[in-house]
Amino acid sequence: MKLALTGATGFVGQAVLDQAEQQGVEVKALTRRKQTPRRGVSWVPGNLDDVEALQELVRGSEAVIHVAGLVNAPDPAAFEAANVTGTLNLIEAAVAERVPRFAFVSSLAAREPELSAYGASKARAEKLVAASGLDWTIIRPPAVYGPRDAEMFELFRLARWGVIPMPAEGRSSLIHVADLARLLLALVPGGEDVTHRIFEPDDGRAGGWEHGELAGAIAAAMERRAFVPRLSRGALLRIAGADRFFRGTKAKLTPDRVNYMTHPDWVSGPDRAVPVSRWMPRIATGNGLKETAAWYRENRWL
């Protein structure tokens, strides 16, 4: 099997490469920068704006796994360019090269496109995939955590100091990055059970995690007890303003993200569960959080 992969140098993409190597799957991977040689991987220089690079990426591949996307940006135009136009460019390359299979990593945010520019861009990208004529599957992961993650890392760092602020109310699902990577490869063969379907995978915890429960689990993984202040949308927006003041365009907490975070229901829908004959999560979240905390320590992130 030969796969074409975008986002290969990112958090989820690296986990997909790890799983592909374990399974003996050959991968052609898009990269903006020169990479160290890796067994089973052919690096293709380019980005989602480079039509020739995309054609080279997908040429001869049996399937495309489209992971690349922008999660945080200072304005809607950046989301549009990366998540919508970039996806369209990749679809056109796959159609031109007659690649039969296309798996698209979207987000639960696409369920509520009115809440954030990020969610709106993912919803538009989903529509492009669905109209592509390809044999497609869309995957909407919930919050993804695990080694190498720079997003939820912020909560682990706060846990070290014993304070983890959370939105006032709400629940969300989680998934370990290795489980998500296994799922993406499990969906590659296609078939009636997965073709033209949208899936919302998770860690197997029915009803997801209430914000306070999640904060407590992260604190436990850090061998701490944490105070969990519940912050209103207004308070989070003020913090976002401060984050932008100090970190500029590198701010992690943006107004767009606040709109997303304060929605009360980011639990994966049981009606969009992956068929158990294809995939089931293997990593219990408590254990996965401890493993992740250990990785942060070992790699001196903490």
C-alpha cells in the first residue's frame, strides 16, 4: 500500500508516520522544509498552494490522508486559505491523478460553523470533500492529546502550578493521537461501512469529560492537585486579549478559540461512531495522560 499524507511533520501526522512504519505502509509525505530520511517515507517538498507538488504527492498513491490544517490564526482569511483552498487544491490533484480514496481529518468544530472561523472553514472543506466525486471518509476528531502536542500542553504546564482555569460549563470528548493514527490507517481500504461517512471517534468514554473532570485527570497525571477556577466567556476574552498583547500572532488563546471553547457540547456523537469491526480505542485516557506528562518531562517541555 502507498499513501499520500499531508501534515506529516505535525502532531497528528507524525503519529500517522509512526503507525505506518509499524504496519509496513509506504508513505509519500508533503513537507515545507527538508526532513531527515525516514524508513518507508518519501518526502515531497511543497505545500498546499503548490499544485505541482500536490500532483507529485498523490501520483501513484492508493489513498490520500489529508491531515494538514490551520488550528489557530489571527484572522478568518488565514483559515480560509489553509483549510478551504488548501483542501480544494489537494482534491483537484487527487481527481486529476485518479487516486481512488480520500480520508479527510476535519474537526468537531465543523458541527457548529457559526461559532468560529476555524469551524466554519472546516465545514466548508467538508462540503468540498463530499462534492469531490472521490471515495471519501471524513473524520472529526475531538480534542487530541499525546506526546508532541503543543496545544493541550498548556493545561499540563498550568497543572504544574496547581491552577487549571476552565470554561464555566461544558463537556468534551478526547482521543489519544496514537488511537487516531490507527483509525486513519484503518479507514484507508474503504468499503461500504466507511465510504461517504462522517465519523466522530473518541476514547470510549460515554458522555465525554466534564471540564472539571478533565482538569482533575490532567492534574493527576502531573501528580498534582489543582484548583479549577470556572471562567466566563467575558473573562476568557480578556485573557485572550492579554495573550495577544504578549505573544502577538503566536497567541494560543484567541477570541475565535474562546468562542469554540465556551460551547457546552463537544462530545463525539454516538450516531457517528466508527464501526467496531474497523477500529476501537485502545488507550485509556488516564493512562494516556500520564504517558503524555512523562513525555513532556523527558523531553524537557516541562
